[in-house]
Amino acid sequence: MSYSEQFLREAIRLSEEKMKAGEGGPFAAVIVQDGTIISKGWNCVTSENDPTAHGEMEAIRKACATLKTFSLEGCEIYSSCEPCPMCLSAIYWARLDALYFAGSMADAAAAGFDDRFFYDEVSKPWNARTLKTEQALQNEAQKVFKAWINNPGKAEY
């Protein structure tokens, strides 16, 4: 697989179209398998009242539904902008083969979408983050993990 301007231009076009339609911010993504777009996603945060409805997240959800799998190995994602930490994590979780993006993190920040705080926060230990966070009932949670380890019917992912 190799980079294609056609698919990146489609992500950019879609980001502008859906932004102008009032569906959300200026972000979109397409997922490609074997040279064919299998899903498109755009920012629907404000129109869906869902803070996780970023373009990449929407494209990943649709691609997984289309392919009926949680793994997007063999696929590439083209994004109109460098993904935020949530979307980048989802891209890794989905096991996409490649990521291509147009706008940079700095471009997004200049337009009012500054993700530096989130990048900084996720790299800190849980007890050093600004969000009040506490750990409790660890022993009970560990029992569930042990049951998972011993579950012969588990689906590895």
C-alpha cells in the first residue's frame, strides 16, 4: 500500500463539506482497503452531542461495521488533519496499516483546536493528572482479569 493524494483530498473535501453543513468541526477521514474507500467519517461532535464523534472515530466505526471485524489490518486511514490523542489511539487499536494526514497539530491549534493539553495529560501517571482520579477495589478487578486469562473461549484482540 502507498500514499494516495486522491484519498487525502477526499478527506479534506469531506471535512469542508460537513463543516459547512453545520455537522461539526472541520475534520474528516476515509478508510481505504485495496484502493477502495470502504468508509467515510466526519466530525459530528456538535450535531450528535457526542465528544467522541471525531472524523477518524466515525470512519473506524463504519469500517468495522462494514467489514464485520474489530481489526482493520489491510486498511489505511486518510485524515484531513493530524489526529488527536483519542483518534490516534483508536487508529492503533484498530490496527490500521498506515495513517496519512494533511493539516498539522499546529494548524488545528491555530484554528482553535489545541490538543497539547491532552497529549501532555495522557503521558503523566494517573495520580499526577489534573482530572481527579482514584483507584479502588483493585483486588476485585484482578479476579476478573484472572478469569479472562483462564477463559478458553476468549477472542484475543
